[in-house]
Amino acid sequence: MDLNNLVRHLLYPVTVNTLFNKSWFPTNKKKIKEFHQYFQAYDEDFEYGSQLPECLLRNWSKSKKWFLELFEKNIPDIKACKSAKDNSMTLLQATLDIVETETSKENSPKYGLLLLWASLSNAVPVAFWTLAYVLSHPDIHKAVMEGISSVFGTAGKDKIKVSEDDLEKLLLIKWCVLETIRLKAPGVITRKVVKPVEILNYIIPSGDLLMLSPFWLHRNPKYFPEPELFKPERWKKANLEKHSFLDCFVAFGSGKFQCPGRWFALLEVQMCVILILYKYDCSLLDPLPKQSSLHLVGVPQPEGQCRIEYKQRI
């Protein structure tokens, strides 16, 4: 089984139903396959499709149209669904409320699709690379499994629910996720300069685009010794209890304009890793693949397959 496909099959329905609406994700095989095909086509060329005329990217344009029609059809139900506990709104409902107040209802499907892409396009490859790194380092894999067993008992024995308290006891897994993000951070982060700013005696005028490369900053040995190595233990120095990362870690941006979904992403990736390793005995059949060099935006996908052998723990 290809590890990336396994992660997709697990995270797509859970993320969609959590952020949008329960039972919104398709349940029959044909529709599930269709969702996967269209989202992968949309995600693969998003970086180009957002800049080039859609006529040059027919598959991307087709997938975009499919999702916009899906949102247009389902937005009334998404907006009407309220929490049974406290009548609170979901993130998408709050977003749509702002969009329709500030702009137009016609923009609602576009923002729905943007939220869908943002919630899946990075979480899936981060979960994939985290599992791949853990499985390719036997000592780390062993330590992770010992931690999981200490919290949940013998791996695979029972059905489990992962709580926030459980995650706090499994810091090594969080370190593994953050170390993966450090190594697989986006190639560039772009910001528009709204007022002149001085950097290294250069004045960057307003209106220009300023680009930062997390990929290369995270490989600076001054800040990250042995930067090419997967070393989760380096995260011991981070004050994670106060939601503080290591100095010069900028995968989520920096300052007050960091990724708003970073805490949700970290939670879902940690839970995904725990549940897969608890439920299944996994081993890699292929070496760690190279990352795709075709994209600079977001966490890179693997260049090829990474097959694993897995069997349910008894």
C-alpha cells in the first residue's frame, strides 16, 4: 500500500466532516474515488492554476469547477447545521458569514474551496512525511511505540479516543511532527510590503513582494545543528506549553500573520500518526522518496511512491 494514499484515505473524510459538516464527505466508493481524483488534480496544479489562465490547465479547471458546484449545492445545508451542544458555528460558517456580509453570496463557494484546500494540502503531506521519517528510524519508531503503549495500553488491543491530555503525554510525537515540518517546510513565503521597510541597509518600497525561504532558513546550521538530519529531540528546547517554537522556525510564517490553522493541523497530524501506529504494525518497503521539486508553495509531496507493509495489531 502506498503510504501517501493511506494517509489521504484517512484524513480526507475526517477533516472534511470536522471543518464543514458531518456526513458532507461522500460515503459510496464511486463518489469517494471521484472526490480523491478531483482534489488531487486541484492540489497538484494549484500553484500554477492560481496564476495562469485556466484554459492552459484543463484538468485543474475541471476539478475547480466540480468543487465550486459541490459547495454551491451544499452551502445552504452547511450554514443551517448547528452544534447540538451550544449552537456554535463552525469555522466555515463563521467565514461564510463574514464573506456574505462584506462581499457577496456569490463568493461563498470560492471561500469554501479555499478553506478545503488549505485544510488538506499541507496536513496530508506532513502526516505522510512524519510517518515515513518515524518508520525509517527504528530507534525513534521504538520510542514512539513505547510512548503510545504507556498511554493507551497494548497497541491495537482496544478502540481508543485521543484526548488533549493524551497528546501532552506524547511529546515525542509532537517533536516528530515539528521536525518533519522543519525539514519539509515550504520553499517560499510571500508577503506584500504595505509600507517601506529597511532590511540590511536596503529599503524595500511599498507595493513590492518580499519573499522568505523557510526551506533554507531551516537548514542554517547556526540555528539548527546538523540541519539535514531528522532529530526530533532538538525540540526539547522549545517552550511548546506556551505555543512557542524554536528560534528561526518560520514554517507557519512569523509575527501576527501566522497560519491561522496551525494548531488544528498539528492536532490532526499527531492524532493521525498515533491512530495508525496504534492500530497497525507498519514497515517501509521502499526507501524514503525524494520530495517533488515542481512546487514551492506549501509542504512538498513525495516524488514517487512509498510503499508500506501493514497488518492489524491483535
